[in-house]
Amino acid sequence: MDPPNPPTAPPPMIDLTDENITPNAILINTTAPNPRLNYILTSLITHLHAFARETRLTTPEWHQGLAFLTSVGQTSSPTRSEFILLSDILGLSVLVESINHPKPPHATEGTVLGPFHTADAHDIPLGDSISSPGSGEECLVRCTIRDSKTGLPIAGAKADIWETDETGHYDTQHSDRRGPDCRGILTADSQGRVWFKAVKPVPYPIPHDGPVGELLRALNRHPYRPSHVHFMISAPGYDTLVTALYLRGDPYESSDAVFGVKKSLVVDVTRIEDEETIKEFGLGKDGAWGIEYDFVMVGEQEARELRVRKAEEALKRMGTRARIVDGLPVADLD
């Protein structure tokens, strides 16, 4: 079968050198009808080629890099995304999160999603436990969810929550997993309140028995994350908030392997021992640990406008010629 005719006449694919390969590679790879795809490929090829030139990349290093990425893909599974881990330790995940979900002052900051969120968490009644018995020290988490402009509670907001057990493992890391554990979805009451029992968060290492772990060791970096619990909060008309709460004083508070900690997300964990609170929330007779936090969400329209404004400012700083279409930059061909 004859190959299909190219949509546009390609450049002559001969006599290409390190001096002229980049514009030719861009030209042949940016003929798609999707202007956003063309813009991304233009930037990707430009920076990828510049990386090779700047580092004077050797052929063995090129082979080693390809073998590493192949290993990352082979290590990934339905319950483990080695590529997300790689993105995390390189700081790309937190960068993309910040670009796509900018926050105005006083709104709760976002952070990395991480590779352990699942879609099978159960709906949990307010006040119940998201963890099975024996998963760790009991911790009562009490939160409010409010609007960034009005301060009013967001009734019906959904809080998707997940954390490790006391051994520092997520449920998906246990080979005998029978279903979701140390995770659940709760719905805020009429006052925007969410409360539940969980496990007191503990520090833990990200999976480091694969290629990402090998890279960390080569870089003389540790694989540990500070104690935290994840939240993904959503509500109609609001920009989804992906964030986490980190325990103050954790030994890895200032050296998180995936760059996720922000001062505004660091919280105190205290003992609850008064009989009234123990009785009200059905805690064990010896009490429990306690965490409190007020989440502040941003409206979709405000987030969209802020995202466009920050994109325009960034493009101007970089001297990039582009225009914004549907909130995203594409090549300015005028």
C-alpha cells in the first residue's frame, strides 16, 4: 500500500545536521489541524534539542536515558504509576498543579496528587472512620469548606480523602488488598463541615525499588515524604482543590521527596482527651489525636480568569510570541 500523501509539502529530508535538524523537525511535526498540539510539539522539540546541544549528550547517555524511560513504563501497573513518581521527584507535578490551579490570596493552596489516588473509594458517613481497625493510632479530623470570596460554607462539597496506614503503606501497596482502606469520600453538611476518623499520618518512603528509586540513589537523595493526609475537594461551580495536610515538626517537613509541602498546609496534631469530645465523636476511651483545618475554595470562573492572566504574564516575561485560545497558549501566526 502506498503511504498517504502528506497534508503539506515536507522539507527535503536529506543533509540534515546538528545545525538545521531542529527547524526541519519542527516543520514536519507541526502539520496537525490542532493548533495546541502544534504549539506543544514546537516547544517540546525546541527544548529537547537545546538540551542535547547544551549537555553535548553522548550516544551512551542517550541509550541509557531511553532504557531508563522504558524501565519506568515497564514498572508501572494499574496500582503503581512510576511515571507520576518520576514527575513528582523532578518537581514537574507540583509545577503543573500550580500552573493549572492558581490560587488568589487566602485560598487554600494545592499540592501534588501523587500516584496513590484511586477511583474505588466508598462514600463514608460523616463521623465514620476511613480506616479499618488496627490500621494505626486513631485521629479525628475536623474541617470546614468555604467560598474564597464570601466566606460562606459550601454545603454538599465532596471530600475525597486518602492516606497510608501506620506502616507507611497505601492500601494499593498491600498484595492482599480486598478493597479500599484508609480512604473514603465524605459530603459536607449544611455548614460546610466534614469530620471523620482516620489514622494519625506517618512519614513514609515513596516506592524506591524501581527505576525512580535508582535515580534517587544516584542523586544522593532520600525517598521520604513527611506525614500527611490527601484531600481532593470538589463542588459544582468551583475549581477542584487537590491538596494535603502535613504534620508540623515532621523530620521530612523541609525535604519532601516530591516537593509537596507548603507552609499554609502544615498543621498541628494534638491529643483529644476531654470526655465531652470523646463522647461526641465516639472516640476510644483514652482519646485520640486531632487535626483541624479550614479549606477555602475558588470559583471556576475566578480560577479560569486567574489562569489566563498568569499565562499572559508568563509568556510576556519569556518573550514568547503566542496568543491565548480557550485559556491556553497557541502559536501567534499573524
